[in-house]
Amino acid sequence: MSLADKVLAVNDDLPIRTDAPVHSGKVRSVYWLTAADSARLIEQRGYDVAADAPLAIMVISDRISAFDCIWQGEGGMRGVPGKGAALNAISNHWFRLFRERGLADSHILEIPHPLVWIVQKARPVMIEAIARQYITGSMWRAYAKGEREFCGIQIPDGLERDQKLPELLVTPSTKGILEGIPGVPAQDDVNITRADIDNNFAAFNFSSPQDVDLYEKLLREGFEVISDELAALDQVFVDTKFEFGYVTDKSGDDKLIYMDEVGTPDSSRIWDGPSLREGKVVENSKEGFRQLLLQHFPDPDILLNKDRMPERQALARDNALPTEVLKQVSDTYVGIAEKITGATLNVPDNPKSEIVAVLGDEFGLVD
């Protein structure tokens, strides 16, 4: 079997029983179960959710996106071997630690396969909750141009690129287009301040002003848990994105939970500790792939300039990346997953048929 055969590139065509359109994002596809199947699983599996809660099957792919495009490799390799399994394994690890340490639950109810989650529907908080421990990336680029205020927080002069910040910074942005919030443009991914959230908590889908405090507490505590665990592995947790939402438990109580993914190489920057002590930044995250792309193409401005999006899309569509590039990315994802979990990563040989078998035989979700 070739490496390309192990890659799950298309994940929205599985024969999972659903009466709703499959929602496919950059990496994950979501199959909403029928009301009857949701109710049956809740009863059979004993999930701590409301009896009528909508459930979904979430299938992760091995696709890789960067600069808002999906990239492919030579030889029909339409993703990165092991990437999906690595992302799920890492998220599962952190979500379990959060739960064990009394922080909050996640949207995941069960993990029937390395590429599959059974999840409950959450009412998302409309915030991309970003926390930063070092000044790098887009924040450094803005700082280098003279900006000193980020999301309402003043940053001191004299910082150097990739330096540790005086304190953990929470620099949130909008998730989706939000209308009618004073001072916040109706655009996706707009930086916002804590005051914006406090003054318009309902517009961001918070149930109460107290939950804004809770969200930031869970964000900071979650960051600290991951940072401490990575430090013990001599890895540096640089920055990350968290997402939150509300679910209703079996007792009818609403609770704020972590959702999406957490602490992964896709949603975070993770640096190698020994290399950093030698003055070199070695990425154990998707940022390394972004840098590879910037070096691979002769005109990197196409990747950085949003006004050149049609050219960028053509670049991703018409250029198969060398196999060794995707293999290098695979080694990064699998390596950091195995380091974090302390176990050999289970990379499926024939992902589609395995997923169909387990969801059909054990869960009765395939016609």
C-alpha cells in the first residue's frame, strides 16, 4: 500500500445515516445524526446529555490548509499521512487532562476510531480565543510596524522578535460576522477587546456577564495546563486558539465547555526547547509548513497578500508539492503527537473502510 492510499483526503462522502447536508470545513466533516439515532445512542451509550440532544459524527481528514488554501502533493497525495490521527490524538489528550483537573468538559462524547469523534451539538461562543506567551507571527509583524496596542492591551517598547511576553496575553477576535456591535466591524476575524465582550456579552452568545469571566479563566487555565505539560517534554507552548460553547447535560443544566480542537499543531505554535536555547526557532506545528511554502515558491507575496487570492488559489491548485515536503510535515505532526501522548500513534491503513465498519457494526449508523 502506498502512502497516498493511507491519506484520508475526502471525508464528506461516507455512508453515515443523516437527513441533513454534510458540513465540510477545511479539515473536518460533520454528519448530523437523525433525531432517532441521536436518542438511541444517548440511551444505549449512557451519554451525559439531554435526551433530545442532537449528536453528530465528526470525521477528521488528512488535508492540510495554509494561507486559506488546501495543498496537495505529488503522486496523488492529497494530504499529510498521519495528520488527522495526530490532531485527534493530541486534542483527546488535552481534553482528558482538562476534565481530570476539573477545568471543563469538551463536546466529545466518544472516540470510536482514531479519525472519528461522536460529539454533541454546542451553541458556540462567537469568539476565537487566542492566547499568546511569545511575540511572533502576525503580532510581531504589527509590533515591528509600530503598533503597541493589541485588543485593548498596551505592549511595552523594546521587545524583540520571538521574545517571551511579560505576561500571557489574551487577544480575541470575532468568530464569523457579527452585526450591530458598537465599534466592531461586521467582518470575520476582527480583533476585539475584553471591554467589547463585557459590554455586548449576549451578542457573542454568552449567557451571562459572569460567563465572560469563566471563559477567560478556562482559557488561561487550559493554556497553563498545556504549557506546563509541554515544558516537561522540553517543548515551548507559544500561542494557541481556543473555542468555547454551551451544552445541556442530562439534568438540564447548561455548561460552558471547550470545543473544536485544542493544543494541536494546527491551532497552536509549539517550539522545540533545546533548539530555542541555541537561539533557533524549530517549529513543531503548522507554522513550519507555512515557512516551507514561503521558501518553495519564488514570489512569497502571493501567499501573504490577500489582494492576490486568485493567484494563491491557482498556486495551490496547479502545484503538487514534492513528496518529501509532505513527508517532513507528517514527521512533525506524528512526532509531536507521540511526544505529547507518550504512545505510538495509530495511523489507519485503510481509514474509510475502517470508519464505515466501526460505525456500522458497533453503532448502527450505516445503512
